[in-house]
Amino acid sequence: MLIHSASQLLTLSGGPQRGADLGRLGLIPDGAVLLREGRVAAVGSSVELRAAYPAEPTLDAAGHVVMPGLVDPHTHLVWAGDRAAEFELRLQGKTYMEIMAAGGGIVSTVRATREATVEELIAQARLRAQSMLRHGTTTAEAKTGYGLETQSELRQMEALLRLDEEGPLEIVPTFLGAHAVPAEYAGDPQGYTDMVCAEMLPALREWWNQNAGRRPLPFVDVFCERGAFDLAQSRAILQTAKDLGFPLKIHADEFDNLGGARLAAELGAASADHLVKTSAEDIAALGRSQTAAVALPCTPFGLGDPHYTPAKAILEAGGLLALASDLNPGTAWCESMQFVIALACRYLRLTPAQAIAAATINAAAAIGRAGQVGSLEPGKQADVLILSVSDYRHLGYRFGSNLVETVIKKGEVVT
Amino acid sequence: MLIHSASQLLTLSGGPQRGADLGRLGLIPDGAVLLREGRVAAVGSSVELRAAYPAEPTLDAAGHVVMPGLVDPHTHLVWAGDRAAEFELRLQGKTYMEIMAAGGGIVSTVRATREATVEELIAQARLRAQSMLRHGTTTAEAKTGYGLETQSELRQMEALLRLDEEGPLEIVPTFLGAHAVPAEYAGDPQGYTDMVCAEMLPALREWWNQNAGRRPLPFVDVFCERGAFDLAQSRAILQTAKDLGFPLKIHADEFDNLGGARLAAELGAASADHLVKTSAEDIAALGRSQTAAVALPCTPFGLGDPHYTPAKAILEAGGLLALASDLNPGTAWCESMQFVIALACRYLRLTPAQAIAAATINAAAAIGRAGQVGSLEPGKQADVLILSVSDYRHLGYRFGSNLVETVIKKGEVVT
């Protein structure tokens, strides 16, 4: 299929974009892209490609932006239940302790998720996956982390793999057994850390061999934050995971700077995520590393918190900046990377071009998929969006609606 | 048609909700609503209504919230062109003067709008009206104000009336000839004020008699702000409009407190809108008046400005608080009242129930339509939403997506 006459074809070609390089859209006016067998076969001007492929079935994109599918590199897609009542209690002025006493907080999601069957988990997550796809996300990372015991965590992982097989949203899985300290280990994060290292991660490795051997290993992630896992515990978990062969991610510096970002750089993690309270030294360490810096602006927005990731400082340090939704039931139930782009323009002061690159090719780099998705270049997956607008800058400028008209995943029109 | 088995039927019955009264949803669990000839004929429990109307065609809303259509009481729906390039320039650090020099700002919208035919204005606004409807807005106020000369303003008004006739979005028109001082009167707001009073408003009255005599007169609005019209000029325009029989509105205290809110209360305006910098005295004056206080949280959000309408103070003063989108090409291209609700929860600290009431029955009051729309009560228009969720609190809690599944306008399913 030849999609032609796009008012703007954004290729995002040339690989991940570090520091001041961020924002290269590879824009071709009156552009065209040839899709064959689920892959991009050629990109260029409409004149050029229509002459070269005269017999190809065509799709006229006149007046529309055509661009790669959005990549969401940080989501907690699979959970059971919701926290709508807790949201209301917070607005009524209830304290965190009162909400916990009323059965709220992450423990309520853990309870509901533990009680759910894998089919129930899939059914609830599928609605969110469909919404993500409608909003233009064609590949998403997704984490476990609401089980906090081995079998529940593995059930969440099974749900993720089955959702990925179902498609069309492509899911890159992450194991987040160390998302929080469960009630069984209250006051004993070290005890839980020891269990994660001694039992959970080896069990995951074993389970993977038996159930998903043909796939690359999932990421292992940890929540390095006061009230969750300190730096030494985070290091123990990530080092154990690394020794078992898993690629790494980390939740760092959302509320406090414990040194998680620097640890990520040191261990060669694919990404360090949140990065609100990251120190200048840690930003510099990230800038020198191959670790992507993933900003999650929906989380402060969701909390009504004015503190966002210092994106400009990350770019000045030469960092590889990516954007993600952080989709989760507590702080950010948001399925739209378009809205993430709108937030990034206003609160991270990115231009639309920078935010788009951070939500495509750089987001792909943050989940180790820059070779497959995130740009329209020959040989890459044919994950393509056709927008209802003729100028890419409407992404960011407009907010609260969905500018994606058509979603193509691996060459197939899916919405 | 009998819509039954709604997990929650929100009636919003009992009229507009002042002060601490805000947030009465009139919630009926397992609720039903009977629609006949475009009107609400009955509301009640599903058991009750299914027994009373056994032969009625049914629509099963199990697992869904059913509620009145959202009302957006402040939009600038009709304009030509866009300001996406200006949005990018702002993020690149360009100053307002540089943007003006590059042809940006409201003057660029005025230029494009003056050059557009009424058909072009309608075609561009129709896309926005359709998006508003998909997001659950069934009635919207909409303003002229990008013509700033008599014939262009009347052409915008013609576009509004034709869009309203087209439907299904119902449009309540407002004349905003005094939106800004046009280039022809640069530095002479008083000269333009005199022209508005002496020529424009009488011409509108005459035009209305000839072209829309069967309709109620439109609102007349003015932008009372430093750089636009001062308090005396605003008073002159509104008093002239009042003497001609027009109902009134005002843009007040967005950036500066000039006393516009108190003027609105004094003149009996239907609403005073923006109200970010309103003084305690002016809030008290609004609280004692029949003038609705309309908060527009998309505008500070769109600008990345942390200053929002002091909603709590307005409620404490007994005010009638409503929410609107302020849809416009400069600061807030947002077509979703659901997103307005999400902002109101986070930045105005309203609960979902309060925000929903402010976006339905109180929004209807702000445009003088509380007798027709904004609640599900016998005799009112059958403007009904069916949400994809079972708990109303998902409005506010979730953001960036569209939770409206079905929109019914005057008894007809329209999306």
C-alpha cells in the first residue's frame, strides 16, 4: 500500500535523538510511504514514490499528517478494579491515612489484582489497550507490580503476554515485583527485597523459559523511593536481575532523590523513569550514559503537583529524553500519548517537534525497540498514524481530544 | 424510548445549585429515563419505569452511567485558520511582540476570519462542533468576536445561527464585537467603544429582527481587561446592549481586576467569565447576585499558567459556579468538557459531583437555559449521555480520553 500526498510525512529517521539534537522530525512535505508485508518499504515525496510504484494500491492522505505510531514506554496496563472513590475522598480533603483506612491506596489495587483471574485481568486491560490504540499508541511497555507475590506477579505477566499475542497493541513486558512493599512484609522492605532476589526473580527466569522462551527476556524494574526500596535494596534487586540476564529499568526520583538515576546509568539500565527530583550530578551521569530519561508528566498533572521533570536540564546534559503516560489507577489513568505531548509542551517546555520525537523514536529506544519501531524507515515495522490535521504542531497545541484518524499496525488498518 | 438499568442515573434535578449546595447529582441507582417526542417524560428506578411502561422500546444501559448532556457556556466556536505556528514560537522562547511581528496573536485570527466566507467559517467550525458533540456537549454557547467590524461580526453570527439550525449541537449565540480593539482603532479603545455603541449594537438589533426574529435575542459580551476595554467602556457597551434589550455577559478578571465582575452583578448579566483575579469584594457581590460565575480552567492550563479561578471562595460566597471550555484558537483549543471537569477537580479542587453539576445544570443557568437543558426532569429536552463507565467519578478521575459512548440530542441518538 502506498500512502501518498500527506501534507507532512514525519519519518523521525536517523535514530534516537540525544540532547540538543531532539526534535528532528525528518519532515517530507507532500510525502509518501510504501508499506509491504507489514514493513516500511520506502519513504519519499509523493511524486517520486507514485512514479516508482505506479501499480501499488494507494491511500490518499491529502490534508493529513502521516507519522510513526506513538510508543508509550512506561505503563502499568494490567490491574483490577479502580480508585475513583479514593480520588473523590482526596478532593474532599481526606488524608492519605484516612484513605488507607478506608481501604484505598495501592493496597486496594493489589487486593483486587490478586483476587482477579487472568481472564479478568485481560478483560479489564484490553479496554485500556484499545483506548491507547485509538489514541495512536501502537507499541507500549507494560509492567506487572500489583501482585507483589510470585504467583500473582506471574499471572500479571501472563496477562501481558496474552494481550500482546491478541494484538493489535504490541506490548513490551516489564516485571515490577518490587513496586511496593506488600502488607505481608510491612515494615520489612529488606525482607521483601531478599525474597524478590532469592525467589521471585529466579522463578520469573524459570517461568519465562517454560512459557515464553522464544521471546526476549522482559525488563526488570524497581521503585527506588522513600517508602518503597532504598538505593541498596534497589541495587540488590537490579544486580540480581542483571546477573540472571534481564535488561533493567528503574522508577527514580519521583518524590525524593535517592540516587536511583545514577544507579541506572551505572548498571546500564535501558531507562530511568520519573526524574522529578533528580540532582544535577545525576542528570549529568544520565547524560553520559546510554540510559534513557523517561519523563511522565501525567503523574504530577494527575496529582495536581506543580513539579515536573527538568527536561531542559536533561537535554542540556546530552540526555536521551523520552515521554510516557505512566498509565496507572492511582495517579494517572490516561491512555493518550497525545495528551502527554500536550503536557510536555506546557510543563516541560518542549516544542511539539521535540515532544513528538520523545514519544516515538526516543520512546522506542527507552524500551530497546529503536531498531523496530518509532520511525518510518525502510525495514522497520509499518506502524503508521494518519492524523485529522495537516500540521504536526496541532499535537501539543490542541488538548483533550483525539487527532488520530487512522491507525495502521504492522501494515494493517486497525482503527 | 426507555433507557433502563443504568448503574447510576444522574438527574441533576432541582434547579441550579448555589454555593455549598453544589454537587447534588440526584443519583438513582439502577435508574431509568423515559424519552418521548424529544423530551424527558419520566425518571425513576428501572423496576418502577419498566412496570409503568411495559410496551416502550428499551435501551439497556447496564454497567453505564446515564446523565444529562454536558453544557458548555463559553466558547469562541467560529474562527478561521489556526495558531499552531504561534504555539511553537512561544515554546521556542519568542516574545509576544516577536509573535505579533511574525503575524501572530488575535490579529491573525481576525485577519483570517474577515477573509473567510460564511461557508468557510461554517465548514471549519462544524468540525469543532462535531468533536464537542462526540465528547458529550449537547448545548454550547458560542461567540462572535473575530470580525471586529460590523459586517464581519454579523457574518460570524450568521455562521452560528446556521450551525445551530444544522444541529445536532445546539448553539446559544453571543455577540462579542468588543472582544479586542481592532487595528483600525489601535490606541483608541474609546473610539471603538463609541462605534460599538452607536453603530454595531443597533445594527445587530436590526439584523436580528430581519434574520432571526423568532429567536430570543443573543447575549452581548465584552472583554473587560487591561489592553482591551476598561470598566467605563465595558459599562457603556453593556448598558447600551441592555437598553436595546439584549441579555448580558462579560469577560472579567482574567489577568487583572478592573471591576468587571461587580459590573456584571450590578447590570444583572447572566454570567461573568474567567474570574481569576477577582477580589474578595467582587466575589461577594457575585455571590449576592443572580449572575453565574463561569470558570474557564482550560485557559490557564493552555498557557501553562498556575493561576486558576478561586472556585472555593466563590462557593463560600454562595455563588452559582459553572464550568466552560473557552474553546478558542489562541489559548485553549479544547472541545471536551470532560477535560474541563478533570482540570476543575485538580486545579479548582472541585469533587467530580461538583464539577458535573457545574458543567450541566449550572452551565445551563449561565446561558439562561436552565429551564430547557442541564438536567433530566420531566418536560426538559431529552439530551442524554450514556458513558462507558459505571461510576460517575470516572469523570474527573480519568483524563485525556473520551468516556462518552452514546449521545442523544432531543431524543435522537446522534453519536
